[in-house]
Amino acid sequence: MNPVQPQHVGIVLDGNRRWAKEHGLSASDGHRIGFGRIPEVLSWCEASQIPLVTLWMLSTENLRRDPAEVEALMEIITGAVLQLSWSGRWRVRHLGEADALPSRVAQAVRHAEQASASAPTALTVNLAIAYGGRVEITSAVRRLMAGWAREGIAADEAAKQLTVEDLCRAINGGQPDLDLLIRTSGERRSSGFLLWGGVGAELWFTPAYWPDFTRQHLTQALTHYREAHRR
């Protein structure tokens, strides 16, 4: 394996709404077309021997958009998740607050995780849906505290025991830290994506909107990563 090949690539699927506006389409059309690109892009990642890809599909902030748009977006996300499940090509894992999702979306995600658990693939796909970097860390701390409480460990004693490794396990779940973050649409910020695991990630931004993301863009991002590590 290439010694400078990223083991974990994260992609912020940004620009669907702006792409739709420029093409005279609705925001829902933009999301539908954008999320419809996911299997194709994942096939490029698989061909590039990337073992782990995290796709940020919906942030916790997105849930505060116009209710009608959020409702339509949930239907589109459900369809995209089920499409991945039916394909049987990749292992699927959810990142985010399942409790914040409508039951039909949460059910689709659980089905995709269960149905793909034994998929014969070298690629695992994290679907970041209702995800926020600060929320992820907060939820991990709460899980740790709840576990200590069940063991009868007092809060002050638990605070003394807490280590960076504890948080790594609680947040990453045994997965590697992020190596390369790709963001489309021209925005040049992480917006808290994989805030803990992405602390050492290389960042690559492209002005292309997500529906226009090509294999050449992925190649450019991987080249940027390799060149940065050679330096």
C-alpha cells in the first residue's frame, strides 16, 4: 500500500442548494442530484484504495432550516441511505444524533448498518447525518459518564481517571483519525467536521459544488495529501 495514502477521507457535501439555484432548480432538486452522486464517488474512493470515507450529509444546524425544506431533505436522505443499503457494496455506519432524526430516517440508517455489516468490501462509509463536531464530543463524554455511573464510580473520581485515550475510543469507536478533509463549494472552513478526529487532517477545498465533483477533483485532493506528506 502507498505509505502516504490517506486511510480516512472526509468529504463535506456542500453546495447542493447553490448549484440548484444556478441551474434554475429547487433546493430539493439540488439535494436529490447531489446525494445521487454518492455511489459513484464512493466507487472512486474504493478504486483509490481508501479504506474509510466519512460523508457529511446533514449537520445539526441544517435541522433549523425551513421545516418544509428539512422535510423534503429527510426524504431524499432516506432514499440515499436505502440506495447504499440495497447496493450491498460497502459497510455503512452512522455518525450523528439518531434521536434528532425522524423515525423513518433513523430506521433506514439502522437497516443500512445491519444489512451492510457483512459486505465483502475493503471500504467502510460513515454517514454523518444530524452531525455536529461539538455535539459528537459532548455525547461521547456523556456516554463515558453514564458508564462510570453504572460502575458506581463517583464523578470526581471519574474526572481523575479520564484520559485522551478514553475520549478517542468513545468518539472514534476504534476508527482511525481523519487524514484528509475535502470540502466542496468554495467554503474554506471545517465547520467543526470531525472536530476531535480531524485535528491533524490535511484540508483541501474546491470551488466546485458537490453535484459537479469529479474524479479529477478527488485525484487532485489525494495528490495534495501526498505532496504535503512528502514535504
